[in-house]
Amino acid sequence: MVDAWWALARSEEVTSAKPINVDLAEQPIVLWRDAEGVARALEDRCPHRRAPLSLGCVLGNGMIQCGYHGWTFDGASGHLKNIPNLKSEAKFPSLYRAAAFAVTESNGFVRVCLDAKAQAPAPSPTGETLPRSGAVNVALEHEHYINALFDDPALVLAIRGVRFTPYLMAELAEQDGRLVMERSCQWAGPRWPSPFSSDFPISLRISTDPRTGESDLLLRDDAFNPLLNATLAPVPAARGVTQVRWRAKLAAHRPGLMAKWLGTGTPFTVLPTIDGAALRILKPSASVHAAALREAIAAATPQAVVA
Amino acid sequence: MLDIKDTPTDDHADPVTADPRAFAAKVAAWVPHDIVLKDAWFPLAHSFAVTKKPVRRAVYSQPYFLWREGGKAVAAETHPAEGLNTGKSAFTDTAGRYPVIEKYGYVWCWFGNPANAAPEHLPSLPYLPEDGGLPLHMLGTVRFDCTAPLSLENLIDLTHADFLHADVVGDEKMDKETVEVFHDSETITMVRSCVNKSVAPVMKRFGGVKSDVQQVRQVIRIYLRSHAAIAYGRFSPGDNVQLFHPCVPETRDRTRLDYAMNTSNVKKSNPFRYVMPKASYKVSRQDSFMTSPQSPRYMRPEKRKDLHSPLDEAGQKYRVLMLALAERQARGDFAYRDNVSADCSEIIGYQKS
């Protein structure tokens, strides 16, 4: 977990108007933008009296000020820069600092690494900020959440007019350091039941980062026309909750009536709750080898640490 | 998975008879999820389903796109719209094409080293016309939510049918039952003979059988590498049932079955001719009801051994033969030691109508 880059917020959530609180497992983090518009991340805990820095404010110079006693911190280093009541120009010892985390921003997500010295990954050359977005908190532990996505996407998301089948065109496998699978789908409405169907008109490709579970989703038709792209960024949060931020984009050209219908209403939804009854009886299938694949990928990447 | 060098070995001992303890150990070591046999023909589509527009299939997640060029069926690793941009595997030639044969009303594609593809490795299916042409009502597609070997182990253990499919093929009531099993390195054949077995309800309702009991001889012959089975039943009174049951492992946990039930031996005026092929829709869901929860329990080695009855002989031998093939292939030996394309009419006791 320590050296992975986690999408802890959508870009538009992080502003210089007000800091926000997020968490990575049991680690509370405060995010804001400094005077240059650069996203910053510190431990959401003032080292003075442990008050959450996210209850404070962002000053005009881009520093964050604790709302309790006014201690003010630099976002890049976490160093204490000012104690207003001290009325002093004295410099503070380097010990006087809040824990700072590495931050980068790409594809519409603010990503944080707990290792402050970590080098940000190069942005994807084809990456873009998908225009539709949202965030939900799901009361399910992170690994179980990702396994549910692999075994039955209908438990965690909905695509307008799309029915996920139990059948795969490709089971979960390593591909360029990611976990990749492809599930056959049908259009909703009266259809020949999937267990008796010879062919399926659409499929959902899922490409998942083995450490963070961040997943790129591609819905395409049987002529390989892309219909919808989405990125799902599940993050382990406090108390076993998984925070899921997502972004999505409909393809401009979508051949076929059902594909065009995708554009009406809400085309892509990440569900805020999970059906426990359905989850309990969901048989492991695609997810069965996920843990082993993650280990294999981590072993092939010596510097990597499995989340 | 892509290591497909062919290195025939001299180890020709029959794994079924060589050593009882080794046999039992292999039966217990059954993890069908891990078996991926190569150098085999798979019937990936009914001939009618392959047209100018590409259709997509998979064998162990390996992508196959099938279409016709000038009327001839072809298969490629990538969709024509994608081209070869995404690279190709060792399963296809330099153009990214798979070896293809069209026979028995199916488009068969080779899964393995293309250099080893040969027509003599195509299974013999005596009751399917070589040029195809069965009417559509005798053909269909069903899917099993399980690994393909479990589906076939289920099939070759026909005692399950008396319970799971009793409402279709009849219950366990009969005077006598015998099971014989034959095998070679590439096939296993089970012959089940039942004396005075309660009549299959589907025959009573739709086949015009008035009697309460019938004499039954059922044959299941599995072509191990192709995961394809012949299910041939002789019923007296009643009509013979001629089913081709190919279990294509689309992934290690999902199975596709493009079946053909040739009921052209049944009178055209008999509803059984039209109803029986559709029974697959019901029977397959009944099977999946059990094999779907079974499948995750066979994905990893299990310390507790399965228990067996004498009626499980065929299933146990099927396990051992599959494992023997897998072990041979792991050693680099992909050679066929027995001819799967030789006419098996006599072996299955096929009565031409």
C-alpha cells in the first residue's frame, strides 16, 4: 500500500476554497490546492493538538491553517511555517511538521502516495479526463469489492441497458502488468437467455491495476466499436469501507439503437450499496486467481509491494 | 501456456492399469481447472453461424474470430477491424490465422501448434453427416457455468441423470444395470446397459412409447483433447438418441456447448423428433445447477479425497486419462498415440437407420 498511487479524489473535488478529508485505510489525509493550483496532501492531523487540518482553511498563500490554534503548514514539505499567536519570525525546527505525502494528478484524479519521496508515474499518453464522474462509499472491504467486480459487475455498477452475463471471452490474466478480463454482455430487454445464447452483441473489458484495483472499463460491441469508457478507482478507506471514485465517457458514435439509448438518462452508475444476499452466494470464478496473479506481478517487479 | 514444442516421449504405459496406487493418487489429485490440453480441434461454431460477419469465440481465453472468405470458413486471432496491431501468439500462422476444418456441420479450429494440425486428429462422429446440413431445430447452444472437464465427468457418469434429469430421461428404477468402460490414450467410452428401466418421460409424452419400462443402452464416448463427447442411446421401445456434446472450454471456468442432436432417425410425424433436441435447454440448466457450485471446489488441490462407488469407474478413468495427457504435454509430448478419426461406429454400437 505504501508505494502505490491511490486516486483519493476527483480533480474537481480538490480546491483552494476548502480543504477536504479523505482516507487511505486508517490513514486520514487532507487535500487542497495551493496558490499555484497544485494539489497537496498532508496527514489530516495537526501535530500540535491532533485536530484535523481539514477543519481549517486554505490561506491566500496556499498554505493550510489549522482551525484550532492557527498553526500553518506548507503543503509541499509539511513544515510548520507560522504560529500566529507567537508573533515571532523565528524559524521552526524541522521536527515541527505535519506528515506530507506525494501527490500527482492525472486523468481527472488526484493521486496520493504515502511515500513522500515517491516518483509520480508518467501520465498515460492516451489518458484523458473522462467528463462524467462520481464517488460512492461502499460498505465492503477493498479486496472483496474488486473480486465482486471481477465475478459479477452487476453487484457494483450499472450501465444503462446492459446486462452482464456469467460468460467470459477471456478470464482474468496478466497483461502488461495489469489484470485483464473480458465479459460477454447482452442488451437489456426481452432477450434469448444468456445460457442458451450463441453470440453476445457487446462485451465489457476490465483492466485492473494489481495493487490499487483501479480499473479501466471498456464497453464495446461485436464489431469492436467502443461504446463507453470508464475508470473505477476503489480505495480502501476506514472501517473496511471502500471509497470508489469514477469517471466515464460515452463514445460520440455508437452504432445501433441500444447503443444510442445509452446516451439517454444516466448511462453509468456505480452502486452505493452492495446486495449482501447476492454477494454471499456469488460463486468465485474470475477472481479465483486474482491473488496469485497479483503476487506473480509483484514478484516480477521487485520494487513493488503488494497492497 | 504458449510453450508448444513437440517432443514425443517413449513412456507408453497405460496410466489406468499401470499401478493401482498411482491410479488412486491421480484420481485424488484431480484439479480440472488446471488442465489445459493443446493440439486439438475444437468445434467452435455451427457452420450456419459462420457468415461474412466475424463471430467471436474463445478457447481458454485465446481469442478466435470466425468468418467466411469466398464461402470458405477462416479463423483469426484478431478481429479484422483490429488487424494484427495487438500482436499474435504461437497458436496462429504468420498472418494470425488458425488452421480450420469444416466437417459434420461445424467449423473446427485448431488449438495448439499450427504445424501439428492434421485432419486425422478430428474426432469421428458416425451419426453426423460429414457435410453438415442438419436442420436448425436439431442444433443449439447452451452453456455450463463450470470448467469443461467437470461437465464431461458429469456426462460420463450417467447415474446422475436418474436423479438430476429424472423428469426428462427417467428415474433410477430398473431391474439391472451394468457399466463397461473402454479407453485408449485419446478417448474413453462408457457403455451403460439397463434392463427394464422406467421409461424416459420425454419419450412417453412426446415419443409415443406406451410401455412403463424399456431396455436402454447408453454410450458416452469422450474425445479427451477436444473435450467433445458422443452421447448415443438405444431405447427399446423408443427411438435412438444421437447427441453430439462438444464442451468448448471458453475459459477455465465456463463451458460452451454447440450441440447437435440428430433426430432424423425419428419419423417426421413423431413430435419426439422436434422436442428432444430442445430438451438440452432444460437438461443443461439442471446440470449447471450442480456443476456450477461444484466448479469452484475443484479449482485448487483439495486435501480431502472424493469418495467413489463402483459406478464411478468411468469418471475416475476419465480423470486419470486427462491427467496423463496433461503430464505428457507438460513434458513436451503432444503426439497422438491413438487415432481419433477412425470410424467408431462399432465401438459405440451405432445402428444406422
